[in-house]
Amino acid sequence: MAAIFQGIGAAAAVAALPPAEKFHSQSPRFLSARKGSLFVVRSDGRPSLGSSPRSRGAQRLITNAVAAKADASVTSTASKPGHELLLFEALREGLEEEMDRDPRVCVMGEDVGHYGGSYKVTKGLATKYGDLRVLDTPIAENSFTGMGIGAAMTGLRPIIEGMNMGFLLLAFNQISNNCGMLHYTSGGQFKIPVVIRGPGGVGRQLGAEHSQRLESYFQSIPGIQMVACSTPYNAKGLMKAAIRSENPVILFEHVLLYNLKERIPDEEYVLSLEEAEMVRPGEHVTILTYSRMRYHVMQAAKTLVNKGYDPEVIDIRSLKPFDLYTIGNSVKKTHRVLIVEECMRTGGIGASLTAAITENFIDYLDAPIVCLSSQDVPTPYAGTLEEWTVVQPAQIVTAVEQLCQ
Amino acid sequence: MALSTSFRSNLIKPLTALTALSSTQHLRRPFSSSADDSTVLTIETSVPFVGHKCEPPSRNVETTPKELLGFFHDMALMRRMEIASDSLYKSKLIRGFCHLYDGQEAVAIGMEAAITKKDCIITAYRDHCIYLGRGGTLVECFSELMGRQAGCSKGKGGSMHFYKKDSGFYGGHGIVGAQVPLGCGLAFAQKYSKDETVTFAMYGDGAANQGQLFEALNMAALLDLPAILVCENNHYGMGTAEWRAAKSPAYYKRGDYVPGLKVDGMDALAVKQACRFAKEHALKNGPIILEMDTYRYHGHSMSDPGSTYRTRDEISGVRQERDPIERIRKLILSHELSTEAELKSIEKKIRSEVDDAIAQAKESSMPEPSELFTNVYVKGFGIEVAGADRKEVRGVLP
């Protein structure tokens, strides 16, 4: 898994690293001339280190995600052990670091304070920061989302937690009209630096109303950014980036991913909100996915590799806007695209992604884009039915085989 | 309206002795004479306050001649602006929705008199006059209404989206009731930063039936937020009279555990007293509801004639008996703070000021096509976007 760092003065670090350990497409002088520089360090020890042309181009946009403590700390990431934790703990770590760093960051949601959060993401924070900063709200999504947005208009940076993303449907008006559009309708006077986060997606037999994928509903709201985390590493990085962003960000977590364990670096890092993650480079087909479906895809990838295919797996992470740069480079290489998502077929992220890729990269495609998504049905309670509504690894294998004929 | 004895004693003072002369017509005194600034007038409001779970404030309001003349000027300006907007709308220079505030000016003026620019005001779509009261200029108002660059939201907001961040005016919202949770958020931030300021979250009698209002009120009361919910009760939620929409039209009582105060919203001095009282209360004890009994002469918006659900007699009756500007005019004349002719000349000056502002606003240009894509995100990431046909207008999100 590639880790992406942004560091000021990384030029020094770049020079210090042995060439095999990293790659970059910019000369050190170019790097140091820029305000924020970007380079990629592989931490998974893959044999193709240092020789891949798959580097981030010089033309890539540098977003203003704040620099992590770069230099020496970055160089030793690959070798430093870091610490192991679960995804919800990674989210909490990111949240805590940001609350320490900026006193304007506060949390509000149902049972986030004394109870510690229904998925333990905010455990212990209320004792540390107090009841006003980690606010237990009544069950009133519409108004506490509105309250968070109003507070953000004055300069606070609230993180609004929906206990389940589905409950945020009640706050749709506030999210769409006030959160997304106030910056525009006020002619730029107000910034709304909120983070709206919560678990969504299909769980284990939670029923139709608690298995909703709100990314498909929110995706056309102008003015918001959407990201989906899938590993403890990117959960922490995206949480920090979302909090530091001046735009409203909706961070989609997944109910079934909270107990994933991974080793993450000790030193501080902030990921870019608009970048996709290259999970597994390949040559034959580009598989685009996000959140929980990433794991189904990786499972399918094992089978595919045994069968002789070489899929390239990209976790798109940024649902709005799409990282068309990474995706485009991949399409130009493999010429075949498979999208695997958990949204429903109609109007989901996959549908928009299909349209975006077709519009921009039609000349590079050798076959129509295949989009595997959940069925257009309410998620049933029965376990077998629920399995059939969500994309399974076997279906991904079949789709790749058909695509690569 | 009773003249207090303190005023009578002031008449004897040599500085103000001249004003005691009955034949005031030929006095050439400038209307904002500095000699009057020290005078304190105590006026009794014509309608008493009614309290719910609180002691209502006194009916006697202190004011100065300067303040009264200021009220007259500002309210006349607001009235003139709204009438001018009416004709601009009819000549199709203002499009879409235009909700006019004439008749309700006393609420905006009285509130401003009681608070500072550090206190926040948030309201719904009937926001032109509140924007003006918060320090906005006529040119910015008219430009925004006509969708020009010089508008307060660069022409991208329109009538329902006036904002002025530097003087604590948070808009300007189109969805009924959605501004009240935002207002509680402003109050939350004020409490968080320990500012000792308050937020006035304004809404109408129609919005008073929104659930999010009660949700927000519950949270404000739980957290003791310095939020003052102001219900501008003009008795009609568009075409529906209050008794047809609310089982209990006593909006000041609907807070239940939250204290409330019913105020004569056509009396600027009563509004000022109530807002001052509310600010003190909110800083100590948390939220309070103010119900301003007011009236709008126009319909709900320019597309509503305003006479299908109420009689013309009712409208003209209110205009004769309770008009806020006439009330202040009578006060000024009876206390001999100015003359009929001077007040008329103020109105004339205002009329020409408004005409000038309209002319200036008309000269301002429409926004550039590239403005379509600005202010969508803050410090964006350069996405390429295109206009509707994807050929003509192309831009990069800044």
C-alpha cells in the first residue's frame, strides 16, 4: 500500500533516501521551490520499488493539506515499526490530534460524549476536553447539523457525527442548502469547515433503514467534498485532512470496517482529500472501488492472479471530486475498467464514475465500462438475501474474466 | 402616551428653552441639533408587554431625540427601499422571489438600537431591511436584487441571500425554519468562545410550526445558549392565517419551559426595550422567545397580491392605526423635536438617495461568466468544470 506524504522541505529528505526506496518525478530543486511537495513512499516492500513509471506527475495539483512533520521522520517511515491499532482507534487518534492542535475543533453528535460514541470513535474525548467540546446532542439530526453549520459560519470547526449515515437523511436540507451552498450564496463571505462523518453501508443484517449508502444522495450537492476511508491508515489521514480542510467534508466510514487492524506510522501524517490510492498495480484491467468493496476486490484479485490475470486495483477514496488523474493514467495503461461499488445501481457513485470516465477517456477504452453495484432494492434482513444484494468476490472474478476476453 | 415630568423639567433649561415655543414653524433649527443629545425622553409604550415565565420589562422606554430622529430616518429609508424594490420587480429588473418588509421596519430598527454589531442576527428571506440595519448600503442591496456584481453576495445570492459577515449578519435563508438551528449554532459558538454576545434568530409565524425550531430550542435550553428566538408574527404564513396553521398562536408561550415575551412589533421603542431585556436575560439564563406582533403591507412576496386572504380594509386599518413610521413621526412632532416640513424634507432626501442608489446599481455589470465557478469551494483543487452545453463556458474551479 502506498503512503502519500506532503512535506515542506522534503527536498532534503528526498536526497537522503536511497533511490530504491522511493520514486519521484521532480528534481530536488523543483521540490524545494514549491511550497508543499509531494512524494510517494512505498511501505509494503513490493519488489517493483523505484522502477515504476507510475509516479505522480509534476503537473499534479498540490492541495493545501497541511504538511506533516516531514524531513527525517518521513525517511524512516518504511523502516520504523509504528503502532498497531483498529480502524476506529485510528479515527480517534486523528480526531484527538486535531483537537489538541486547534481549540476550535469540537465534536457533536448523539452519544459521542459520555457514552464514548456508538462505535467508540470518540471514547474518552469528553473526559479529556469537556462536555461542551464533545457535545452529546439530543436525537435531533436536522437541528444539530444546522447548529454545527451555524457554529462553523463563525469560525469553529465542528465534526458532526451521524450515528448511522442513514439518519443524516433527516438533515439533508441543512447539508445541501446550508452546508454546501452558503459559501457560494454569500459570495464567499462564509466558510463552512465542518466534517460530517458516520458509518454507513451494508452491515450484518441491520435491516433496510440502517444499511443505506448516502454517498449516492449527497454526490450532487455542490460545494461539499466526499471521502471514504477503508483502512486504519487512510482513516486517520483522511480524518485529519477533513478537519483541516476549509470546505465541508463528508467522511464515509463503513460499519463493518471498524475493527480492521493495521500498523500505522507513529509520526504525524495528513493525506490528501482528493487523491485515490493505488492498492495493487497491474496491467490487464483497472478495478475502481472504495470502502468495504476494496476487500471484496482484493479477495477476488487473489483468485484472478491465480488464474493469470493482473488487475490494477485503485481505491478511489475521494468520491467527490473523483481523482481523474490517477484513474485516467490507469485507464490509459490497461484500457479496461471495472467499477465495484456498494451503492445501488441507479444514481450511485459508480454511475457517475462511469459517466466521468466515458466523457474523458473514451478513446482509451477497449471495452465498455462494467459497473458492479448493489441491487436497486432495500437491503433485506435475511442473511442470504443480503449477500445477494451486495457484490461478492465471485462476481468480480467473473466480470474481469468477461471483460478481458 | 404620557409625557414624563423629567421632560417638562428639561424644557426650563436655557439650552432647550427655544424648543418650548409653540410657534415652531419658523425656527431654523437643524434637525439633528447637538443640543438635544443630552435630553432623555421617557416614552411609555402604548401596549404593555406580556410575559411567559418571566417578569416583563417596564413599559417606560428611555430614548433621546437623536435616537428618535434616527429611527424616523432609518425606517423611512427602509420603507422607501422596499417600495422602490416593488417597482423594480414590476419592471422585471428584480426576478424570482422578492419578499418585502414594509410594515415590519420597527422590528429591525428597534433591535439594532438595543444591540451591537458583535451580536449576531440571522433571519429568513425577508432580509433586505435587516441587512440595511446591520450596516449594509443601498447600492449593495439593489445590486444584489438585480443580480449585479456590486451586490453583497456578488449577485450570486439574490433577494433571499443577503449576508454581512463583518457586522454579524448571517443571512438570508430560503428554507423556512432552517435558519433557527443555524442561529443556535451561532449562539453555541458565542458560548464556546465566551464572547458575551447574543444571537437573535428570527423567524416568522409560519416557521413557528417547524419541528427543527423546537429541536433547536431544546438544545439551546439544555446548553444555556445565548440565543434569542424572535418570532416576527405578521399573522400570515403566506396565504394561511395564523389561526389556521397553529393550534396555539401564542408563539411566545410555545417555548414551554423557555420564557417568552409578547411585544408590540410596530412600536420601535417597545422592540428596543424587549431586545435589551432579552439580551440581558440570554446572557444570564439562556434562551428566550420574543414574539413581535407586527404586520406586512405587501403580500408574502411579489407574486402574492396579499388581498386574497385578507381584506383591504384590514391592511389600510393597520396602516392608519399602527404604522411604525407614523408613530415615530407623531412622537417627534408632539415632543417638538422637529417640524412637519423638516420631516418631509428628510423623506424627500431619502427618496432621492434611493433613486441614486438604484441608478448606481443599474450601472453595475452582471457577474463575469467565470464567476459561475468561483466560491464553490474554498481553496479548491482546480477541477475543470463546464457550463450547461459543455462547450461554451469552461472554467477551472479556483
